[in-house]
Amino acid sequence: MYIRRINKKACGKSHYYWALIESYRTEKGPRQRVVGYIGDVTKIQARKIAQSAEQCDSVQQDFLSPDEMLERAEVLLKKTRTERQREFGGVWLGNKLFEKLELNRYFADGLKQNDEDISWLDIIKILVISRFYSPSSELHIAEHLYEHSAMEDFFGIPAHQVYDNRLYRGLDKLLPLKDGLQHHLKERMGELFNIEYDLFLYDVTSTYVEGEHANSDLCQRGYSRDSRPDCKQVCIGLVVTKEGLPLGYEIFPGNKHDSTTVDEVVEKMEKLYGRANRIWVMDRGMVSEPNLTKLRRDGRRYIIGTPKANLKQVEKHLLAGCSCRGRS
């Protein structure tokens, strides 16, 4: 924004006043519009108003130093072109969230420094930020995403040094930290968002894999939620808060029934986060008499969907109760 002196003639006399002007872009090029009329002021007053207007421009404080923010340049849009375009916003925000969650400190304490020229912390940040703004495989990150994002500028790591095997080894470094990382994120998210962990939602999904995997205990044939019974699969159990924030996950063999995972997951979550006066919410696939017996015996509260096979019995019981009240 800037101010402009305007001269208008009326009845043969010239009248001067100042206006606050905003410049904005349209499809047909830059345009200006009047934000407000200031009136007739001295040039000194006009200069002070102009300086105040310049300070109102939205400048991202993290990007520029105070000296750089004072510099201004006029650009002719019709004579400019863009080269080496890079995805910046998602990378910047992912990096900020990484810092807010204090993951730099956590991994600095938990990771052993490697002898290579690239730290495992940088590799893990690349993996996390990539999945944050553009979820994809390690191969896609190495061959396409990293090179076409601003991560190379953020980390100063040339694209040819970020390859799939290095990213896979980064995942290997993460796996031993899994339980501690889940606990750290739970504590940090609780502080940031004032979360009350009084309700946990638990469900199981599956993902298929291609190939024989003859010696794998996890890759097995089971009920395929992906409609790929021709492939082996693994099952993934996920626990989230009522806000939808993940608390923990477990990997199970692909032929494991949902109901047989409940006891293991409940005990694991209580070992990590303690037993509290919380409610477990699960769908009807988790129902089994041993599960319900254990939940009742240990004094846990739960909401679980009724199996379809039992709905008729529940309906008869409810109808019988209604008819008794009607007769009374």
C-alpha cells in the first residue's frame, strides 16, 4: 500500500487531498484501488502515513532479515518467467511442526550419530516432512519429490545424496524408537492442544503386499479389505483420540482376526500411558466373549458394536421390555 496525492478542479479552483492506495494482482495484471481518503495534509505528515502503510504489508518475518525487508523492487510481470519451481509452503510448515513437537531434541537424544556426511536426523526429517505434505513411498521421495521441493535448500543436501536405500535405512533407525516416540508425541500433543485422553478409538485395517514372502510370519493371507485376496497382507491396528490424533499402532499377521488383537493393544496402551478412567470404543469386529469378560473383570469402560447375529436377540429383549411397561 502507498499514498497518492490527488488534484481535483471544481469551480475553477484546484483542490488537493491524499488517498491510501492498495495495489493488487488480477488475471489482467496489477490494479490499484482506493482504501481510504486522508484529506489535505502536509508532505511531512504524508510521509509518516506512507511509512505506516508500508509496515502493514504482510511480510513473513521468518523469511527476511530487517535489512532485507527494507529493500523494495519493481517487477514487470510481463517480462518475468519462473525457473526451477519448488514446493515451499508444505516444506516450511512441516519443518515448523517438527520443531513445535520438539522432535529435533527427541531424535538428537535417541539417535546415534552416523559416520556418514549426512545425519540420521536430517534423513528422518526428510521422511517426516515428505509424508506430511505429499504422502508417497521412499522410492518416489528419492526419485521425484525431494528434487522438486525446497527440501534441498532447507537441508543443504544435494538431491543425488538422497536415494531410496538411505531412506530405508532411516526407517530402520526409527523402528527401535517406536514406543518412546509414541509416548513423546502423546505428551507433546497433550501440552499443545490440551487433550484429555479419556476416550480411545481402536480399529484394524490391512494392506496387501505383492510377491511370495515365503519366510515371512507377518505376510499371510486373510480377509482383504483392499479386495485383493490374491495377495498376502499384513494387519495394522491403530489407536486414536476422540480428536483423531494417533496414539499408537501395532502390526499383526495378515490372517489374525480383529478380535484377537484387542487384549494385546489395550495392555500395550495402558503400559505406555497408564490406566485411567477412559472409555474404549471399538466396532463389532472386536467382539468376543473373552474380550468382554476381560474388559469387565478389569473394570474398564467400553462401547462396542453389537454383532449382526445378536441384533435379533437384542430386538426381542427390547420389545419384551416395552410390552411389559405397556401392560403395567
